[in-house]
Amino acid sequence: MIPKHLIVGFIFGISMSFISWIVGMIINAILAKTEYYKKISNFNFIKSETTNKNIGIKYFKWIVKNTFFKFFNQKIKVENKKTDLTEIRHEMTLSEISHLIGFVFVSFFAIYQCFNQSFVFGLTMMIPNILMNLFPSLLQQENKRRIDKLIGR
């Protein structure tokens, strides 16, 4: 029974993570029109570069840059020195918050499934959620900090 819950939970987690991207974009579009948005746009979960390195953001960044994921958000791309860094930072913020909303969305389903199906099923759902929502959000936060340094110059 546990292997079945592992496989089905993982597949369900991948499906829910893809759906959560759409949910995140919709809710983010609504949130972007509020005063509250400015406060959350500068929020950082992990400020330490050492912690980011320890959890593997460097490897995740390599995966995003060197696989098909690089084609997902073409607006977040520095092409030359004339690129508007403020606009790129804005797009990063949109992406970051959309992924965070998606992470919370799937997390609620995973918690529900822990009680409804099994703990293993819900926990296995969180693996793709972390890889497809939390890590992209943390990567955007790291990139925003780097861009803020460049804008400050």
C-alpha cells in the first residue's frame, strides 16, 4: 500500500503543482492591485546566501538555466546592458509571489490528503511542490537581491 501511495502521491503532487501555477497567477494578479502587495514584494524567507547554498538553490539554478525550464518565463532575462533592471525585478516579483501562492495552495491539499488518504500520500505530494513552487520562489528572491545590488550602483 505504501509504494502505491508514494507513486500516486508524487504524480498527484506534480499535477497539483502545475495547476497551482495558474491559481498563483490569478491570485497574484488580484493581489498586485492592492496596497499590501508592496509589503510582500520585498519579503525574503531566506536572506543568508549560505543557507541558500546548503539547501541546493545553486543546483536548482543550474537546472533552470540548462533545461527546458529556461523557456518558461522569457521576461526574466538580461539580454544586454540596456535591459531595464527595474522591469526584470518586477517580473521576478510576480513570478516569486505566484509560486509562493501555488506552494501554499498545494500545501493545503497535501495536508488534507495526509488525513484523507495517508500521511505518505500527503508527504509525497510535497516533494514536487517544493521543487516546482518553493525552490523557484527562493531562486527569484535570490535573484532579486542580486538585481537590487546592481540597481543600487
